[in-house]
Amino acid sequence: DAGVIQSPRHEVTEMGQEVTLRCKPISGHNSLFWYRQTMMRGLELLIYFNNNVPIDDSGMPEDRFSAKMPNASFSTLKIQPSEPRDSAVYFCASRTGNQETQYFGPGTRLLVL
Amino acid sequence: AQSVAQPEDQVNVAEGNPLTVKCTYSVSGNPYLFWYVQYPNRGLQFLLKYITGDNLVKGSYGFEAEFNKSQTSFHLKKPSALVSDSALYFCAVRVTTSGTYKYIFGTGTRLKVLA
């Protein structure tokens, strides 16, 4: 099993640019989570999906952030326009419906200049 | 408010000594509790969980955790620390809000095992 796959692993962009982060969950997992990790705020849940449907997006910082899950094997997190304070490591995690364990991807390290 | 707390930013322990990483929680209802470990430049890895049953839970890499309902704690322990255990450890709790649930992670505790 390849595990949760995230791309890109690193992203450097300029303020104002659009950023798209991608995630492929483990096959058969029906829940997907997007987290953001910073030194100041620790690990924060941004949004999660069950069966491709967004369940709780209360952690999404503002309208500049959006997430989609068009099918069971792919999700995107988009930031438009990006700002320097969005610099963080963004993790995707997935789990099956009858298991509580989340499996995390390697993360995308985003730097907005 | 439902929450999880890790009171120590860093724990230092000598190799071979027992280690404890502390976690306390505040949730309504029965808690689902987890420990994850993060190595540098990696995602979080699951260590162990408590949902129900025996208060002492055994997990990966020789770690265990004890659920203590009266003290609302779920401390992570290992009888003999290894240098390779040095990493960032997160306690997490599943909370239920308005019929849905989500996971709240603690701020993390950096464990440093000294040779």
C-alpha cells in the first residue's frame, strides 16, 4: 500500500498567487482530513470529508481557502490568493469508516513569500 | 469546551530510563483518545488508541498509555527509552459536536532521549 500521497511536497510561491495542494487517500478509505501545522498554532483541522461530502469546514481560516473531493481517490485544497501567513505544512489524512486510526500523508511544505 | 492538553513542550530523558509524556483531556461523553508520533519532515504516525476496555493500552514500538478516567488523563509511557524515540508526540481526542465528530490534537511534546 502506497499510503496517503500528497503533492507537491514543497511549494514556494509569491503572495497573491493561487496554490493548489493535492491528496490521494488510501484506497478504500472513505474519510479524508486536511490539517495545517505551524509552530504558533500547532496542528489544526481545516476540513474533513465523509464519502466525498464535506462534513465540517469550521476550521477553514477564511474564504481564500477552499477544498474539494470530486471522487473517492482525490482531494484538493486551494488557497486563492495566498498570503505569507498561509506558510505552513499541510497534511492530508484518511481513514476507513469503521476505524478510528487516521493515516497521514508526508505533508506539503508551503512557503508564501 | 472540549479540548486536549499536553502540559510539557519538551521532555528530556536518558536512554534506558522510563519515559512519560503527559496528556489530559476534557470531553463530553466517553472519550476516544489517541497518541501519534511525528519524526522530522514526516507526517504523523499512529501509535495507539483507547476507545473502550482495558485502561492500559499497548501500541507500536513498545509504547503504552494508561487511561485514567478520574484524572481525565491518558499519559504515554515506555519502560526503557531509546535514542530513536526522539520525536514530536501528539495526543488527540475525538469530540462530537452537533451530531458530527472531529479530532482535536494537542500542541505536541518534543521528546529528547539522550545517549
